Amino acid sequence: MLEKLEAIKERFHYLEEKLSDPETVKDMKLFTKTNKEYKDLTLIVNAYRDYKNTLSNIDSSKAMLADDDPEMKEMAEMELNDLEANKEKLEEEIKLLLIPKDPEDAMDVIFEIRSGAGGDEASIFAGDLYRMYTKYFETIGFKTETLDVNEGSVGGFNKVVLEVKGDNVYGRLKFESGAHRVQRVPKTESQGRVHTSAATVVVLPKFEIEDIDVKKDDLRTDTFRASGAGGQHVNKTESGVRFTHLPTGIVAESTDSRSQHKNREIALQRLYMKIKEAQKLEVDKDQKQKRQSLVGSGDRSDKIRTYNYPQNRVTDHRINLTLYSLDKIVDGQLNEIIEALQVAENAEKMKEGA
């Protein structure tokens, strides 16, 4: 571990020098990328400094144990106990910091909520999820831009698509992909019976175009008139974009925005994720003991969470987490759930590393 930490420290100092290089400062994209890596390594380097300092103090305290003075010896023993405890704590902290991060975690996202089974109640629930997430985004400082809205006939949404920007956005939100289920008495229910409805969430990392390793010659691009809600503008202009990846036959399209430029961007993100997922499945198909990712496939049939209003209960089925604080959670207080999912994912990664 110490060799790895020394290599990280050297990389940290190299980045520090690079950030003060005029050539780096002139290139905003390079500066942003370098600064981000520098900031990511700062926590590890600071923890390593504390760890090295603690090891040095342990050696000093052990040397003091040989002192003939009983008081000095007693003081050294007390100090050594504290230092050993701090050493263990720092080792655990460093192990967590050394867990490889998914490269997509730092990316902004396209965040989509759609009503599922349950008719009008499903649209109302999709609206509740929209309010829950937007309050959460505000709390942690994420910025949002609405790309597409299709409102339900009695409230809520049939579909709403957002672009979400900030620090480590995909790393926080990737666990939200899947089917969300609600159990409650709908406003339209006259006999007070509890109904079950569903809405789906899809979280798509937003890649920079230069990060997408797909040859232009391998793509067929079609534009078309979007159908459905959106008024005359949508139906009169070819704002919809469809990409076909010719080597694999994989197709992705977008009509989420009125802007063809935005739709090109979203469709390309979707295409890349589909290609990447197909490649991953090809690599994984021979592995019998494949790790079950918390994110799942992003398939809309994956039931990930239930919101039970009569019991004020939220259950995340992937980690068997149940909280009796639904009222707070739908008000945007999602940290406890998201942090529990992150801890579970880190535990899986540590197990794999071991």
C-alpha cells in the first residue's frame, strides 16, 4: 500500500506543477481536467501525510518505552495506544479512498422520469418523484435544465427529462435508475383502497463527444418529425434524431428536446451507453460469478424501491434498506439512501479487491 501511496503523491506533485504551467492555464479544457484530478488526489495525499506522521510518532513512542523514567514510560504507553488506534482508523480511510472510482461518476447526467403502470396515479407519482429529486438537487447544489415535459391529464407528468450538472453527479444519481413503486390511496379512489402504481427513472451519464469512441463512418444519422406532445413546432420541424451503429445494428434516438442539436447530443449518449453495455455483456458472459451491480442494467422492469404511504415507509430492495421516514424522503432528504447505496457498492469493490 505504501508504494501505491508514494506513486500517488508523486502524481499529485506533478499535477501541482502542471497547474502552474502557462501552457496548461491557456488551455481551459486541459486545465479543468488537470485541476479535477489534482482535487481528487488531495484527500488521499492528505490522509497519507497524516498516516506517515502517525507511523513516525509510533516509532518515537516505542523508543520512549525503553526510558528508565517510569513517568515517561507510562506517558509513552498512553500515547502509543492513541497512535495505534489512529493508525487503524487512517488505514481504513485510505483503503476507502483507494477504491477505484468509475470514470463516469464525475459526469453530468440526462435524468428522465416516466409514468409507468397505474394510469393517472402513475403520472401523479412521477410528479412526486420530480419534486423529490429537484428538492434534493437544490440541497446539494446541482443545477438543472428542463429538456422535455409531457404533463399528465390530472397532474404530474407522463414524462419529464432534465439535464443535471454539478460535482460527481452520476456518482450520486446512478443508483436511481430503475422502477420506483408507490403504494397509497389515490386521490381518485372513493373507497379508500391502497393501490400500487409505478414510475421509471433513467440516469444517463453525459459524455463529452470526444470521449465517445465511435467512428463517424460507422454511424447512420436520420432526422424525423417528432410526434406527440409539444405543439405545432415539434410536428413541423425535423427535430428528432436517430443514430444507427452499422457494425452492431444498435439504434438510439431522441425527441426529448425541441432542439435538433440537443437531440443529437442525447441520442449519441444513449447510443454510446448501449454499445458499451453490449461490449460489457460480451466480456462478462463467460464469468459465472459476475458481480451483481447495484445499478443493475438500468432496465425499467428492475424494481428498485417502494414508497409505502400508509406506513410512512421506504424500502430499497437492492440492499434491503427500510426507513420509516417517507415524509422526509419525498421532501428531498435522500442522502441517507444514496450514502447507504454508495457504502454497499464500496464494500463490494473492497471484497473484489481482496
